[in-house]
Amino acid sequence: MQEKGTISIHTENIFPIIKKFLYSDNEIFLRELVSNAVDATQKVKRLASLGQYSGELGNLQVEVSFDEKAKTITISDNGLGMTADEIKKYINQIAFSGATEFMEKFKEAKDANEIIGRFGLGFYSAFMVADEVEIDTLSYQEGAEPAHWTCDGSTEFEISTGKRTTRGTDIILHINAESEEFLSKYKLQEILDKYAKFLPVPIKFGTNTEQEPDGEDADGKPKTKDVEVDNIINDTNPIWTKQPSELKDEDYLNFYKELYPFSEEPLFWIHLNVDYPFNLTGVLYFPKVKNDFEFQKNKIKLFSRQVFITDEVKDIVPEFLMLLHGVIDSPDIPLNVSRSFLQADSNVKKINSYITKKVADKLSDLFKADRAGYEEKWSDIGLFVKYGIISEDKFYDKAKDFVLLTSTQDKKNYTLDEYKDKVKDAQTDKDGQLVYIYTNDPAKQDAFIQSANKKGYDVLLMNSPIDNHFISHLEQKLEKTSLKRVDADVADKLIKKDDAPAHVLTEEQSTQVKTIFDTAINKPAYKVELESLNPDELPVTVTMDEFMRRMKDMAAMGGGM
Ligand code: ADP
Ligand code: MG
């Protein structure tokens, strides 16, 4: 058998254009060819289970190998194989039409990086790194002839009788001069680790040497011998494909370690598992947040049917959860679209709110089941919760019951409702308006805090980087409540509660003591106040008027005033 033909595509010179398009990401050829090989093994398994194939399935596996001298990379599988007619249909028509379609879609796109997931062109991706591709294949069908196809990336192909004697397919790439970097064990291993680490069928890449017991030597000591074992690069059953009920905490922690070897243990995790109205599985971890959290962003890996796609999940995971780690796997996220299209995709929108809901539910469960444990983690969780409250109303609706406010007085944490109950008697003005007082720098503002405390007011600790936004958000959300920073002006104006302890000095004595301080300080910008004679409290406070203080700060900064 020998046949030549022309692949019917519209663009004669599609190859150089695509090459230019995807050049920066040409390593995905391996992802595409290995996933095709995996698909082929899964298809033959399905045919067997449907009773449409009765031969031996054998040990279903994909093998990647290379030959530095011949400059070839080969991807072999024992999947369903193809007949010559199938090659014509699936490779000449489908694979090449995929490439044409891609060009149609993206010929206007100025920047190929705009395209999510580094859309693979499937089989055609091979031509990014090879100037000739061969297929050697034998179909599972009874009496099938082995077939051989070769093509140099132009629209010309050649089909002849192949030499495979067992079911399956070899794809042989003749690596082009610019892509010789791929002819390296290290490089291929790296790409396989990135894209194929969790594929559902064993992927063999070379062998490893291991030691095996080998009887005893003359002195009766155990001997070992070197044995060659297949180097299987992947874990075919990663935890996100399993049911949560099959898994222990240890499994989740081990998987985390596998993904992020140098990280501290995560705080907790969420196992995602839905199949309607979209299909999504995954495990998301809450990491211990460090100060340099910009660095910890973009740690979620996106998979599609266990094939790694990207760790650029910005448009799929809500912005406030970008600090989470872990994996999500969904065949329903379109990968061959631009950013703006992705954001508008209805599945992506649903996935986004599903993740938000799952995170809120998990936090709520933790809070209800073990409040003490939750409070212990609050310094780490707080950032997510507050960020979520600021960015998503739907999240606030749930989070309002588990966001915590910390009092500087008793150092306890309160929910919004609890805090309202705690302070509502002392901190409500005549119009029923609640006043919450907070400090963002308890050491510097200590005098004001004590002064507010003395007037019966509690002072909240709000010193995380996100608290400024959080405070203004709370003010919009909480009814009839204002939040004020405890500076000199505010502390001054707080109305003293009736039952607060009165000064024991007479008015005349007070004036005398005040005068002593005023004379000693002798600066009009400072204000002296007698506070208390209680030995545990500050007897006198000397403060600078808030306006004067700011002026002074500005002057110090060279603010030109
Ligand atoms: P896709 O995988 O999205 O269908 P590809 O361009 O990657 O598109 O592949 C085109 C078709 O070629 C596949 O659908 C399959 O029918 C066939 N094919 C590719 N590789 C193999 C293989 N290793 N074994 C059997 N068939 C294959
Ligand atoms: Mg494919």
C-alpha cells in the first residue's frame, strides 16, 4: 500500500504562522501528544468494557522516549490505534481542521498570550518542534493492517503500510534544529512533571535503577543487586479524583507537600466535587499567610481531565481567594478563548460563585464546630474573610456570622452580633446611633485608648493591612453604626457614661494640678487633662491636638506647609 495525497485546508502556509503564534510555549506539544495517547488507551478500555473488543487489554501504558543521535522523540501507546482510513479522517481532517479553526479564531489577536491555557492545537502542535512527523499504528480492529503516515508540516502527506505488530500507536517526531533542547532527559522529565504528573494512565519515561535483595554472600550477609525499573512519572489517582470519604487528613497533607514541598502545613482545606450544572473537582488549601503574600499568589493549578493546563486562574477563582493553594479540575472551563471571553462565560461565572460559597460554608462549619480552634487560626484566616467581605456581597451575607472583631480591652474576639450586644448600652448616642472605636496602633494610641475606656468605651484592634477598607465596608453594612479611630479629637468628644468613676479632686484642686503641668510643659499645642486618681490608670494625659499633630507630621515629612 502506498498513497500520496493533499490535506484539504484553506490556508496553504498555516505552519509558519502557527509556529510564530505558539513559539514561546512550544513545550505543550508533549502535553498534546501524551494526552492523545492517554485518550487512545482509555478508548480501548471502554471498547473492551462495552464488549466491542475482546482481545487482551494488556498493561495499558504510554511511553515517552528520545534518541539524541537520531534527533527523535517518540510517544508510544497501546491504545486503540488507527487504520489508514482513520488516519485520513482523524489526522488529515480533524487534527488539521483544528489548526485551521485556531487560525481563524486568532488571526486578529495581537498577543497570543491573551489566549487562556495556551490552547493546544492537538496533534498539529507536533509541528512546532518537528519538521517531520511519522505515525506508526495498528488498529484494535480484527484483521487491521498496520499503517504508516508521514508529513513534513506542509499540506502534503504520505501513507504506506506500517510495521507495528501490536495494537497501538507510535508518534515519531523528527525534532527541528531550533528545538533540540527537547532532546534531553532533564528537559523532557521537567515538561512531563509539569503537564502529565496526574494523568490517569501510567506514563513511562526511561528507567531507574533500584536495589533488590539478592541472597547472602559467603559470610551470610544480605546482598543486593541493581535492577532496572520503569520510571513512571505520574500518579494516576490524585486525591481530587477520589471521594472525600476515602481520604484521611494525612492524604490531604501529603498531597499538599507534594505540590508545595517547602511550605508550612496548610490551615485547612476544601474538597470540591460537583457534577451539575458543571463538572468540577479539586482541593483548595488555606495556606498560612505570610507578610509577603503577593509572592504566594497564583498557586492554584488548573487541570482539565487531569491534564495540567495553567496556574493562571485569575478569572476562574474569585480575586479574594487567589491566595488559596491547590488544584481545580474542570472540563467545562473553555481553554481556547481570550481572557475577556472567559470572564463572560456562564460556566466560569457559576464556578466562581460555587467556590465562594464552598469557602464560606467551610469557614462557617469550622466556626460552629470548633470556635476555639477557629479563633486560634483567626490571625491567618482573618485576611481572607475580610478581603472576601470587601469584595463580594454574597460572601458578606455568610461571613457576617463568622467575621471576628478583637477588643483591645479584654483581647477577646467577638462576632458582629456579639460585639453589638457588648457595647450597645455604653456606646449608643441619643439618636440610637452606635459608635465603635478602633485603633490601628495600640502602642502609639495608648493614652487615647485608656481615655476612651474610662469613658466606658471599648476600643477595637484594627491593625491588619486590609482593615482600612474593611472598616469603611462595615460602616456601609452595619445599620446606624459609625466607626471612629481613637485619636485625640475622638477620645475628647466621647460622651462619658453616667456611671463612670468621677474625679475625686475638687474643681479647684484639678485646676491647680493642671496648671502645674501646663507651666512645666509650656507649649500651647499640648493639652493636659486630669484623668483619674485610680492607681491602675493614667492620672494625667498630655496630648497634642489631632490637627496640630498632623501638621507636625507633615512638616516633618517636608510636606511644604
Ligand atoms: P483531539 O484530541 O482534540 O480530538 P487532536 O488533534 O489531538 O484532537 O487529535 C485528532 C484525532 O486524532 C483524535 O481525536 C484521535 O481520533 C486521533 N489520534 C491522535 N492521536 C492518536 C493516538 N495516539 N491513537 C489513536 N488516535 C489518535
Ligand atoms: Mg488531542
